[in-house]
Amino acid sequence: MSTASLRIDYAQGRCFIRPLVPDDAMALFDAVSASMPELSRWQDWASADYSIDSARAFIDDSCGQWAVSLANREFGIFDTQREQLVGCVGINQINPCNRFANLGYWVSSLHTGQGVATRAAQLAVRFGFEHMGLNRLEIVVLPDNLRSRRVAEKLGARCEGLLANRLMFRQQAHEALMFCLTPGG
């Protein structure tokens, strides 16, 4: 699949999202590496063995998913002014029968607290509802992940409760907060 066929831009404020391409591997590796202390608190994949090959593998898998109907959709988040990769947002764990999916996001430590995650997530939500025909997007977060909770709240996601054993993290089941977005609120 060509790079041109993967480019789907949605701009809002100071960021835009687009599918990751192989040329983004070093930028992805750099953003993750610079944010490893913060990311590793919430993401299993953010670990000491994360490498440029990890970034390449993630992008290769992501590109392959774009070739499949109603499959995971991962986007890089880019600063509009510098076109610098500052994070990722994705729609994944898709349930095609019931047309719902998970919404996940992270932003490099240098760009947190600036509304970038919220703006990028808004764009991904729009994509999920308008282009994928989803009926529901879920945001599942560990209760003490205050930044992710705040993004969910800014998106207008409804907190549906604290669910037992809902999230696997570091090979253990943890309780997690379930937030939900639906088309039209």
C-alpha cells in the first residue's frame, strides 16, 4: 500500500493526526524514549527493551491494519507548526458485530498539559464515528492515571463505573474506569 493512500489528515488547533508510515519510525522512537518514565507507568509496551525495531514493528503492523476493513486505526499526532510527531492516538480492539472499539492515546512528556491529547482524541473520535461507522468508543484507564481520565472528561465521555479485573497491566488484572463516547453525545 502506498504512503499516499494512507494519508488521512484531520487538523484541529495545533495538531493533526495521520496514519503512521515507515518514515516515522525514528520520530516515534524518539518521542517514546523521551517519555519513557511517564509512559512506562501506564503502558506495558513502554519498557526498557523498547527499541527502534519496536517502533518499526508497530508501524508495520499499523500499516497492515489499514489494508483491512474495520481493523485497528492508529494515528500519529503531529504538531501543526513543526510537523513533529508528539504522540499517538488509536482506535483498536474493534468489535465489528456490535460496532464498538477502544480509544487510546499518549502524548510525549514535552507536550503534555497543552490540550494536544484532547484535540487529537477528538479527531480520532470523529474518524471512528464518521468513517468507521462505530456506535461506541470506550476509554479504559487505570484509576490513578489522572491525565488520561482528564482527557476522557474533556472529550465529554461518560464514566460508566469502576470495573473489576478489566485491564491487564504488567501481567496482572486491575480494576479500571470505563468511559464511553457515542455519536451525538
